[in-house]
Amino acid sequence: MKSSDIAVYEPLDVFNSIERFKKEYGRCECAMLDPWYNKGFGGVRDDYYEYITSILEKLGEVADHIYFWGFPEIVARFIDRIPASHKYNAWLTWYYKNNPSVIRGWRSAQMTCLHMSKPGAKMYPEHFLNEAQLAKQAEGKLRYMPGPPSVIESALIIGFVGKREQTGHPSQKPEAVYKPLIEMVTKPGGLVFDPMCGSGTTGAVCRTLGRRAVLSDMNPEYLAMVHKRLNGPEQQDVPADVGDVQQALALP
Ligand SMILES: C[S@@+](CC[C@H](N)C(=O)[O-])C[C@H]1O[C@@H](n2cnc3c(N)ncnc32)[C@H](O)[C@@H]1O
């Protein structure tokens, strides 16, 4: 694998891809876990909490850092289910203003990402320094290392928003949201594993950043989107259907 290589497995269940990844690579700096949300697309599992906990435990065997995505009320229950190999690191929020609302009351505008890390796992807040801060650092005058904010604002990919990135996957995350997550825990050439990769946002970001990635998903249609996204022309021309996005994010 070259430093910027992206590998895409054939359709595999998450547990099988983790086993395969473990045999082939042993470990990685970062695992991205963005499963279905136990509502909307993907349906509801009675054993959702046990199921996700066992995925997190398996990922804990291979990844220094794990990012786990979901809605806040669901992710909150995992604060107490972090694998023994890892510790709570941060509660990250993706904030989007452009969610269409058809109900009275609060309009859903956020998703949560729980960042868990092995004790001592490296982080690179220096990747976020601006030019003035870099200059100060070079002069030895940077008094503290400022980190990026834990709330990341980026529009929901919907309708004509984010058209350049759109693949047609019903729950595609914006590249702008994954970019800081991956930059925080990897250097160029670092390895990221995404066993439920959907449309391949992790791969697209790793390619841009010069990180390596291993992507997997059980759905062959989504993997076709990944191949098109990573190998096809930069400009994708498939607008996501608003209804699909609403269903995927379990919006009314
Ligand atoms: C929320 S989507 C991921 C979206 C992705 N982060 C993106 O930006 O496109 C969840 C993905 O998990 C996949 N998935 C669900 N169950 C799976 C399983 N048992 N094994 C592997 N993948 C699975 C689905 O096919 C879906 O693409």
C-alpha cells in the first residue's frame, strides 16, 4: 500500500471486515464508525446497544482512536460502554442549519461523534495552526497549542447543497466534517479504517489529505458509489433525494 492508497473490500459484514483488517494490517491510527442510527434507514434493532458495543470492542483491538457517530440521545448511552482498551476523549458535534423542518418544536440540527482513544494515543492539534501561529511556533513564542473547536459546522448534503460531493447515498457525511477528525489523529501516510463506509467519505478525505484508508460496507450498491467516487471524475452529478435524506436521518 502506498502512502496515499485507498483499499476497498468487497461487500463484507462489519465483523468480518474487522477480522480481515486485523489480519492484513494489524492496527491503524483511526477507525471511523458511522452505523445506521436505529431509526429511519437500516431499521431498528432490539439489541442495538449490545451490537454497537461489540463492534466498538472489536475496533478497540485495532484502532488507536475510534470516532463513533450517531444522534446525541443514542451516543449518550455509549459514554458508559467505551471499550476497556480506550478512554473517553471528546464529544464532538456536527452542526447543520439547513435541515428542513416539518414539525412543531425543535428542529434537529446536530449529530454527535464520540471520540475514544487508547491511553497515550497521539493527536496532532498542530495540524490546525494558522500561518501566524506557525510563525510564532517557529520562533518558540507559541505559548499554548490551540485546538480546533469540538463543534463543526457544515451544511447537510441535501438538494443542491454539497452537489459536488453527492453520491446518492442516503446518509452521506460532508467531507468538511470528517477532515478535522482525521487530521487530528493522523499524520500524512497514516491509516484509517472505516468498516461501515457508506459512500466512502472517509476515503475521499484520506485521498485529499494523503492518508491511507481501508473501506468496507456490506451493501454492494454503496460500494459501487465508493468506487465511482474514488475512481470517477471529480464532479458527481447525482442529487440526493430530500425524502431519502430525511428518512436516513430519521427526520419527520
Ligand atoms: C450511516 S451509513 C454510513 C455513511 C458514511 N459515513 C458516508 O459518509 O457515506 C451506515 C452504513 O453502514 C452500512 N452497514 C450497515 N450494517 C452493516 C454491517 N452489518 N456490516 C457492514 N456495513 C453495514 C450500511 O450499508 C451504510 O452504508
